[in-house]
Amino acid sequence: MEFQIIWFILWAVLWAVYFMLDGFDLGVGMLQKFLGRNEAERGAIIRTIGPVWDGNEVWLLTAGGATFAAFPTTYALMFSYLYTALLLILFSLIVRGVSVELRGKEEGATWRSRWETAFLISSFLPALLFGVAFGNIFQGLPMDADGYHGNLFTLLNPYGLLTGIFFVLLFLMHGALWIGVKTTGDLSKRASGFANKVWYPLLVVAVLFLIHTKFATNLYSNFVGTPVLFVMPLLAVLALLGIKIFAAKGALLTAFASSCVTILSVTFTGVIGLFPNLIPSSIDPRYSLTIFNSSSSPYTLKIMTGVALVFVPIVIAYQAWNYRVFRKKIDPNEMEQGKAY
Amino acid sequence: MDVVMLSRLQFAVTAGFHFIFVPLTLGLSLLVAFMETKYVRTGDEMYLRMTKFWGKLFLINFALGIVTGITLEFQFGMNWAEYSKYVGDIFGAPLAIEATLAFFLESTFIGLWIFGWDKISKKLHAASIWIVSIAASLSALWILLANGWMQKPVGYVLRNGRAEMVDFGALVTNSYGWSKFFHTVLAGYVVAAFFVMGISAYHLLRRNEISFFKASFRMAATFGLVTSLLVFISGDFHAVEVSTTQPTKLAAMEALWDTQRGAPYNLLAFPDVENERNSVEAISIPKGLSLLAYHDGNAEVKGLKDFPKELRPPVMATFLSFRSMAALGMLFMLLSLIAWLLARKGVLESYPLFLKIMLFAIPLPYLANQVGWIVAEVGRQPWIVYGLLKTSDAVSKAVTPMQVIGSLVGFTLLYGFLAIVDIYLLTKTARKGPEDESPIVVKTNKIAGN
């Protein structure tokens, strides 16, 4: 197989795993203030992601680094074209990291409450903006020989916004199930109740997204060309239905696993539709950035393939072990007042 | 100002701000690892309290280091798209490797260290802070190999309109990157040593927790003495690397205008850039500069006048930064030596003036780190990759001055706010001193009850 194709697959895997893992962190961030009725509950909620969120975010940094190393032209143009949108994501990620880590470094309800608000906003914005960004990538960016002809506001088109809302709802669902799985008692019940309710708007938006995709993008043409690929969106739909079936029965862990499969298969569906583009041009296909015209040299790709094949499995192994170490559920009643993380 | 100047300013602000936190992370993680290892070996509760107290300061600093680091990865693409396109084939690799090898380790094991007190064995817990510390250095290694390539490009050919990697081994063994790695990491250790000595001095002056802070001080003094010596030695080796690869940087560092064989070192000098000479030159050490630059007293050292003006770096900034870094480096050796002697005799409390000096010396190694980066980066100008690509050709074409002004203002406000929060939390935590007994154990046990 050509190295470009290997890297396209790796690129897709990095993004998919990032959304699957940080997706629940972002959801937790959006839900903390609403689901946590008191200091102990809010502490418990943030504690569910405390040991893992940072490691989850590194999948994003690695996706970014991999784009730089494997497809430098795409990295360069995407980041400079989407300057303001990426700046907003960046600021949010900075504020989010600080809110998680510094919230518990000082006593006092006001201090905590302010960081919780910051955490809420800085979790919502990346969830929305990653959706907007991917929606626009699916549609293609207005670029040609003269460069880029868009700005922050052209990104906020109906399809971009719809994808943004889709992401927000996906992560809300994912985060609610995570809190449900990782906590006990009332809090867990409330979280699973929320997951059961948010599933309906998620379903509606998902259906709208699938329909709108037909009109706004070219994503389906690869599937029509190779119908066996339809297995991926089919999996996404089944997994989405599975979430509801299991969540309604109270099988939260299975529902969460379904939610993971949903996010992975939604990402793969989008990326399969893009192939071989990384960013299509919406005005002149000759200026689309593909895995072939924007990649690094075969030598660099070969080295990077070696690095990835050796180290990514090791990373997955110790991250999985880390999740295992912290597998115990968290009981808000046992979070000592004022000492919560 | 144009996009180039604005983007440079933004990079300077964001990289400089990030580098307030990195050196302390590098050094303090190691000191905390020593402390916890001592606790595991001896079972002495004081070392556990030390681990917790210095560990909390470490974590505040660590959080800010992590979040401000994300900016840099974004910025190469956002502001320096032409650079990223031109050198991404070779420069992107070390960045991606840094994320895969170091960031994952660092971020996963720090989670384990913070929350794992009662979930994993004592030994494994101590091992996780060692892993965090090693991963921080590993991260520094890969980023400095990337920066080393910008300073001394190796292992590439110009092909398909860009620099393409042909020799990964050359990139990884780049002597510039390695000498810079040792110098930078050691400089980070000095920051941590002075940080711990300074805060300990504060408490010793107040006669607070004397045995705790004497032990902390003593450990940091030994660490500081060793590392401030090594940072000087590594700096000396690094200078030779600079003079052989970047003669313009060396000439600017020393404000040497005319090429000379057996060039002297002027202890006192001040450049007059307009007239291409030095307005002050005094206390000359014969052959000193040749010796310093090439470890050979008779070597020829190129002067600035040998290079066209447009290929010279800003002389004043490079010269002053280098001088102050070197002077500070010597001061650190002197202060660490005194600190080590007094700590060894156990008579620190009898020297309040010295303790006060150590308290106020906390910012100095930070300053030395910052000016060191000014020498490295400003001294490389007008090149972004020395001899290969000019900074002015590297900037993003799609980005407008207004966008960069907007982001620069945003960064300044956000980082200003973070600086206030950081200083507030660090000062407060440092002043409060260690908790009585070891309450975190009590606390985590309680949480563990679930």
C-alpha cells in the first residue's frame, strides 16, 4: 500500500480516537454545572475525567503533529486559512485545561464556580467549532490559485452550523453516559436520565445531517462507487440506535460503548467520503488538497510510519491501563467537602 | 507593522510565555522525583510532605506549561504557513514524534501521579513522577532537535520546491540540537534549584518548619551547584557549536566588528551599531574570544563587517542578551556554592542576609532562560532556517495584519490573566508552606472509600 494511504488511515484514526476520548471530556465540561447540584457532585463529575482528560487531549496534538509531518501543505494551508476559528479553539483549549487543573487548587465557592463557568464555555466552544470545521472540510473550502476566499463568517454556513450542533449533541450524549457510568447514586441516575432525553434531538439532528450531506457535499460519491463502504454509515446508525436501547434498559456501560462506536463510525464515514481529499476545494477541484499533492516525501512517510506502528500501540496499552487503574466509580457523598479536585 | 513583524512578535510573546513554565517543569519534576524516591527508600514522612508540598507547586506550574504549549504547535501553521510548507517534510517529523513519544507519557502518568496515591503501590507512584520527568526531557529533546535543525539544517535536499528529509539519522544526531538540549535542560534545572532554595529561604527567615525547609534547601543547593556548573560547561560547548555554524550570531553576541586571528575578549564592551564599532572596549583578555569560540587561542573569528548588513542579526539585542546570560550564569555558580557550603554546615538560619538574597534571586534564572532564547532566536535572524530560508519569506500569505493584531491582543490578554492567576496561586501556596501531617493521604483515603 502506498504510504499516503497508510497515513490517510492513521490520520482518520487519530481524529476518530480523539473525538471518542475527548468527546466525553467536552461533554462532561458542558454538563458539569447542570448535572451537579452541589459542590460535592460537581467535584465528583470533574473527578471522573481528572486522571484521563490530559492524555485524551494529546490525541488532538498528535493528530495536529501528524498532519504537519505527513501532509505539511494541508497543515500549513488549513491552519492559516482557518486562522480565527482555530484561534478560538486554541483559546478554549487553554482555558479548559486551566479550569480543570486549577479549580481545586484553592478553597472557596466563588473561585470554583468561576472556573466551572469557564470550563462550561471552553468545553462548548471546541465541541461546536470542531463540528463547524469538519462540516466545512466536508463541503470544501473556497480556495483556488489566489488562495482562500472565506473568513470566520463564511464558515458559519447552514451545513457547518448543523455539523457543529451535531457534534455538540454527540458529545453531550457521550459525556452524560460517561458520568452515568463513572458515578453512583442520584448523580448517575440524573446523568442517565439526561442521556435518554438528549438522544431524541441527537437523532433528529443526525438524520438532518445525513440528508443535508447529500446536498451540501460530495461525501456520498465514494460510497456509491464502492457500495460495500456503506457498512460504515450503517454501523453509525445502528450504534446510535443501540445507545437508546441500552440506555433505556439502564445498561449504561454498553450504552457508552455504543456511543464510542457511534463517534468512531461517524468520523470514519466522513473521512471515507473525503478520500482522497484532505480538504476539497469548493470552487475549483484542481486546487483540492489531496493526500497525494500535499504529502511529505515517501522517505519521511516511511520513517513516520515506523514511529507510529511502534509507539501508538504502546500508548494505547498504557492509556488503557490508566483507565483500568481508575475504573472505580466515584461516590459524590464520599468527596470530602472543600477538598474535591 | 507588517504581518512578518507582528507574527514574529506574537511568536516571541507566546514562546517566551510558554518558556516561563517549561524550565521549572523540567527541574522541579526531577527534584520531586528525588524527594519521593527518598520517601519510598527511607519511609521518612518528612520526604512525603516534601513531595506533596513541592509537588503542588509543580502541578500549578505544569498545568500552565501544558496549555501554553498547544499554542506553539498551532502557530507554525497559522502564522508561518510558508515555512511549514517549505520545511514540513523534515521539521514536522520531530514535532509529531514529540507528541507520540513524550506528550502521551507525560499527560498519562501525571494523571496517575495526581490521583493514584492510594490506587497504586508506593514504588509505582514514585515511578510515575520519574516517567513524567523523563518524558518532559524527552519532549525537550525532540523540540530542540527541531529547533537545532532551524539553527543548523542537516539531512535534507532541496527537491520539489521544498526541503525534503533524506537522512533521519542526521536530524537525530544533529550536534547543534544535542548541545542545545543539554544547555537548555540544565538551565531548567537551575531554575528549579533556585525556586526551591528561594522559597525555603523565605520560610527559614520566618523560622517556619525549619527542618523541612533546611532539608529542601540542602537538596536544592546540591542540585543547584552541580547544575549551574554543568550549564556553564554546556554553554561553553554550545558556543563552539554556534561559532562554527553561525558566525554572524557569534559576532553579534560578542559585538566583534572586524575579523581577527587570536581575537581578545573584552570584559567590558558596548556596541555602537550605527558606526559599526564599540563605544566601550576595556579589560581585554588576549586571545580570549578565539579560545572561547573555537577552544583555540589562534583561531580566526569572523567580524560583523565581513557580512552584508542585511544578513546581520540585530546586534544590540543579541549582545546584551548574551552578556546578561553569561553574567547571570556566573552569579548562579557563586550563589549555589555559598548556598551549598552553608547548607552543608547546617548554619543557614544564621545568615539572614544570604537567605534574603536567595529569595530575591528566584526570578534571575528565569531571566537567564529568556535572554538565552533571545540570543538563540534573534541571533539567527534574518534567517528562520539558517542560510536556507529567510524569516520574511516564511510567513502565512493568507493571514492579514488585522488578524494577527487581533490574535496578538487576544494572547496578551489571556496570557496576562494566566500570569496573574499563576503568580497568585504560586505565592499563596508557597507562603502557606507544607500541610501538617500528611493530609493528602487522609483525603485520598477518604475518596478511595467509594
